[in-house]
Amino acid sequence: MEPCREIPAGADVVVIGGGIVGVSTAWFLAKQGISVVLCEKGHIAGEQSGRNWGWVRVQGRDTREIPMMLESLRIWGDLKQDIGEDVGFMRGGCFFTAQTDKQLDEFAGWIDTAAEHGIDSRLLSRSELKELVHGSAIDWAGALYTASDGRAEPHIAAPAIARAASRSGAAILTGCAVRGIETSGGAISAVVTEHGSIRTSVVLCAAGAWTSLFCRSLGIDVPQLRVKGTVARTAPAEHVLNGNVFDDSLGIRRRADGGYTVAHGGVLEHPVTPSSFRYFGKFFAALMQELRILRLSFGSEFVDEWKTPRTWPLDAPSPFEATRVLDPEPTPRVLNGIRRNLDKMFPQLKETPIVESWAGMIESSPDVVPIIDAIDSLPGFHIATGFSGHGFGIGPGAGKAIAGMLTGSDSGIDISALRLQRFFDGSPIRPQSSI
Ligand SMILES: Cc1cc2nc3c(=O)[nH]c(=O)nc-3n(C[C@H](O)[C@H](O)[C@H](O)COP(=O)(O)OP(=O)(O)OC[C@H]3O[C@@H](n4cnc5c(N)ncnc54)[C@H](O)[C@@H]3O)c2cc1C
């Protein structure tokens, strides 16, 4: 996608953010003949959507996400044919391993949930697991396993969907930060970008880790916090598994290039910022749930957020132009842990070099489930955010559901449980899955 030089005068819908959620929405809208412009401040999939582990799984999800995720798996399965590009999707299965029989028993609750939704999850015994995951030095008691879950290549998927949206008529503008919204009579009349205004009455804010800041400038409170994930990839190596394995010490999946994407299974880093204090109450349950693996850090992020203005003039550079791509440093200590745990789990990969590492800022909602909603106080404004550590897999399904919300048509996916007000109307905030 070429950086933006000129912008369309108007569109039925403007999407803010070129991650998997924004591009999938644009694709579904454009296929229906809706005129849509997508504005991305950096490049497509520059943030979370190009930095994640690439797991596409329904296993272990919050029940509120399951219908959307099942639809997403169906879309992933047809994607190669539908967009004419291979994004590396394959169903290699998803394994959550158990060290003890007691841990294995704890997966029984999910087996019941899966059965209710027709999902093919089952428990694998020690020997069954050994047949599917070769040569592990860890003597797992067994695993929770869903054969129909899969993986795709994050750096390929969202750009390929963006190209498909563009072929269907969407305008995909990169290097095009949205600074704010103009209103007329209380409703949206235009989106103001760094390159000028686009007339529209419908906006989707799919701005990932920036959604809370953007919405706050409009007087809309969206509780959101960030956690950093450090990730690495190995060179192509011998075949030890085909799918995705999660163990307390390591998350590992096979890549389309024959290597492995690896991450620490037991570390979540939260850089403390003013938002951590502001939203502490709403995130209390999520933080307690992750307490064992949560590492708090106090660094420049606190000062950066402190110094970021809450509102800004729309005719001057905004905070979104100041950080084109959120590109945190991978944490060396976590990288060392990944190497150590990989060698321990698969000694046969000891000589396989780690050839690249990176980090990504995961943005989470208080109950670790997305917020997809129309905002009553600003007619025409919608948000889709808070996908937490599992928005890549569900992204295409979310795009279909969001396109339905924006056009007032029935996508067949119920998103009523994902409304923003659940965090403000006294509903209990209860995460069902981890970040
Ligand atoms: C380390 C890591 C591992 C993960 N592992 C998995 C996994 O295995 N499976 C899974 O399903 N999910 C995983 N996730 C989560 C997943 O990546 C995210 O939930 C998903 O990518 C979110 O997509 P998005 O489109 O909402 O946001 P993003 O991909 O963050 O996209 C938002 C975009 O909006 C742009 N933007 C923001 N503000 C503006 C503005 N004002 N104007 C224009 N553009 C703007 C940003 O530049 C950004 O590109 C992981 C995430 C990380 C970081």
C-alpha cells in the first residue's frame, strides 16, 4: 500500500486503523458496495496485527466470543480462495498442556462448553500428546486439544486482506493519521486527517492501543490498558509440531517458513502509566487473574502518557503522527527465558538460532473481551477495540460483525454482550479467559 498523497472527498464509512479488525471491516463493507476509506497512521499491520503469535483458536475463549470466533475460523478457511492470496492459514490444532493430572482435570469445564457449541475439543492422554508433539523433554500429563484450531502469518494476513478490500473498491490510506472528528448538529460530519478532511456520517474507531486516547479527546471514556509481549522466531528447523502449544513456560507454533514463533508462556509486562491508576478499579479482576505472571515496569511510558495532551487542535500534528508505529523494545530478560525454555522443552532445537525478535503492545479491555459498539452520545461514531491477546484470530469474524453493525444489517453474529456500557452500568466485570 502506497503512503497517502491525496484523500477522497467523502465516503459512506471511514475506518480508523489498519489492523486486522479495520481491514477486515473495510473488506466486508467494500464487498457490499459500501464506499469506505480506511486511514492508517503508519502501515497496515504495523502494530498488534503484525506482531502477534499468529494463533487462530477458539479453544479456551470467553463464551461471549465463541460465535464470532467460529465464524472467523470459517472465514480463515476460505480466505485463500476468497482473496486469492495465501496468508499461511492452516489447521494444525491447538494444545494447552497440563503438567499434572489435576491440571488436566481443570480443562473439563471447557470440554463441556465446547460440546455445547459443537467444537471438537478433547483431552489428550500423555501418549496421545507424544504422538502429535515430537521429542519434547517435558513429560506432560496430557493436553486440552482442538484439532480444528489453526494459525496464520500475521505479517502477511492483514496486508493481504487490505489489498482485497482495495480491489473491492475501498480506499486504503497509509501514513494518514486521523486527528479528530467534526460534527454538525451533534452528529458526525467529517473525519479530519493530517492530509485534510473526509466527509462522512459513519466512523469506526478500530485504533487498537490508541482507541482510549482518541475517544477521550471526543469525551468518550474507553477503559483500556496495555501489556507488552516479547516474541521471537527461529530459523527453519526440524519438525517437532504442526500446531500451537501453550505451556506455562513457552508458547510455540510452527511457521509457514518452517521455523517456529516462540514466546514466554509465563510473563506479561505492564508498563505502569497514569491510565493504570485511572482504570485500576475496572481492571482489578483481570490484574488479579494475571497476578502470577504480571511484571510491572516503571519507565518512560509513564512520563510519555503523562505528557500526552487530552485534546489537540485538528490543524496541527496530533499524538498519532508523533508515534507512527508503536514499536516497543523486546525485553532481553524475557528473550533469554524464551531461549532457555525452548531448549528445555525441545532439546533437539538447541542449535536452531533465534533469527529475529520483537515486541508488541497488547491492548486489553477490563474483562479481556472486545468492545464493539455504537456510541449514543456521538451519533455515527462506533468503536471496535479491546481484543486483548486474542484479536488476530477473531479479526475476520469481527470484521463481518462490525460491517453488519455499521450498515444496520444482520451479520448473524450476536455482539450485544460486547457493548461499552457494561463497564459503567454496574454489570460485574468478570474475565472468563486470560489476556
Ligand atoms: C505479542 C502479541 C501476541 C499476540 N498473540 C495473538 C495470537 O496468537 N492470536 C490472536 O488471536 N491474537 C494475538 N494477539 C492480539 C492481536 O494481535 C490483537 O488483538 C489484534 O491484532 C488487534 O487488532 P486491531 O486491528 O484491533 O489493532 P491493531 O493491530 O493494533 O491496529 C490498530 C491500528 O490503528 C492505527 N491507528 C491508531 N490510531 C490511529 C489514528 N488516530 N489514525 C490512524 N490510524 C491509527 C495503529 O497505527 C494500528 O495500526 C497478540 C498481540 C500481541 C501484541
